Amino acid sequence: MYRDRFYREGMGSGRFRSITISEGESDLWIGWNMQGSAKMSDTRADDTRATQHGADDTRAPKYGADDSGTDDSAAAELATELEQKSSELLKGIRRAIQDYGTTHPDFFTSLVPLPFDTESAEPVRSMLRAAWAAGVGPMAAVAGAIAEALGRALQDCFQFDELVIENGGDYWISVKEPLAVRVYGGLSSLSGKVSVIVPPALAPCGLACSSGTVGPSLSFGKADAALVLTRDAAAADAWATALGNRLRFQQDLAAEVEAIINLELPPLNGQGLEADSSYTRTCKPLGALAIMADRLAACGAIQLG
């Protein structure tokens, strides 16, 4: 179904060259550069869905010459190659998820975590792992899982200095300089006035947002924006859903945001995750932010800009 990604207008201009690709319900923005030297003063980002954001910042037209001497033809050739490779990879990632759901119907509908399956494909494993950590259904992590799987595969192929994948407002981010992501919160008076600064020390990382008032995603809460930062994009997506579900009243914002940061991850016993030493590091929230009407609360590694 077509949705106007209005938040992508101007996204990444000045810092990233970009393309968009789509397959089925997936519609992704891919921004990259080969310098990784954008100044903080150049860094911005726009978004949608109570944090459907975008990354804006670059100093060169989309396919024009940049300060590394890359000319139009070379840039256009790279963009074409990247688009072809990205589309091929996206189809494969989506196929792995669809195939698993075909043989495990609960995977698409469950609102609670499902048992971890060590035999499943990587994007499915990341969704199951993230869902187990955050206490939600695996599809709550699908956009983040797709973004990270695509981002890591593209980075292996092209070795970009910086790469950002945005999938419906959920991000996988690999940067060498701080990146600001502007938070959109629907009709909130704070919408578009707050940015979250992602430091390179945390990259690669995931940043995701859920909303109970904007966009098509299922939420049982009433937040205009519920944003979570983790080292894993699928986990960020799952935790954003979990945080959004908890937010019902303005007076609860600060307590619920702090609670998400301080929650202990559920034990792995019997989940086939015992050997996964990265579970805590990748799935535990690093920072969280929530907006409801004219109030905002933030906790952890959230730097506001």
C-alpha cells in the first residue's frame, strides 16, 4: 500500500547521496557517503510517524561532484549498482521472513514472544531475539530487522564510510560523525522541534519509533512518539513498540521511559540463546524518549539537539 513518505523530502541533503527502493510493503531510503566527514553544523534529519525521521545533511547534490572529486558519471554508476544490489538483497531478506511465516503462522500474528529458533534465517532470528527481549510479538521488530540486514550486507559489499538505512521511520545507522534525527510527533506541539543526536561511538546502532496517534503501526498506548536507541535495529523496533504500549497518560512519561532503560532482560534459559553472548549488549535499550502532547521525557544515552 502506498504511503507518502513526506519526511524524506530533503533528507540527507548535504551529507548523503541517496536512493529509495521498495518491494511489497517495504519502502526503504538508503543514504551513503564515501567521506564520512560531515560537520556537526551540517547535520540534521527529518522524519514521520511520531519519529518517522530522516537523515538530512550533506554538502553535495544527489549525484553531483563532491569534495572527494567523484564526478557525476561515477556517482550515477555507483547509485545504479547500489540500487540493483539493494533490490536483490531486499527480496532475499523478505523471502526468508515470508517463508518462515508460511511454516510458522503464529510468527505473523503473535503479540507475545515466540520460542527462539536456532535453525531460522538471520533476519528471523533477530526478530525472535528482539521480541523475546522486549516482550512483544516478532513482527514488532520486522522493519528494524530488514533495515539492519540490508545495511550490513551493503556495507560488506561497498565499504561505505557512512551508511544509513531508513525503513518506515526505523533506522540502522553507521556513521563516523554525529548524526541528528528529528523527531516527528504528529499533532504534538513538540513535533519537529526536537532532534536526537546519534554519536559515532554507538554506531552501528538502531533507532526506532512507535506511535499511538500517527501511522499504521499497532500500538496499545497513546504516545505521539516513543523512541528507543539500541545497538540492534530489530531490538530498537521491538522496544519502541513496548514503550509505546506502556504510555497511556502524560504523568507516566518520565517513569515509563526510565523503566524501559532499567529493565532487566528476560533470562535466556531454554530459549536456545544461551550461547548468544551478544544478547544483552545488542538488545538492551541504551536510550529512550517519549512525547505526548506538550510533554517530553528522555533517559539514558539520548542527546537532544
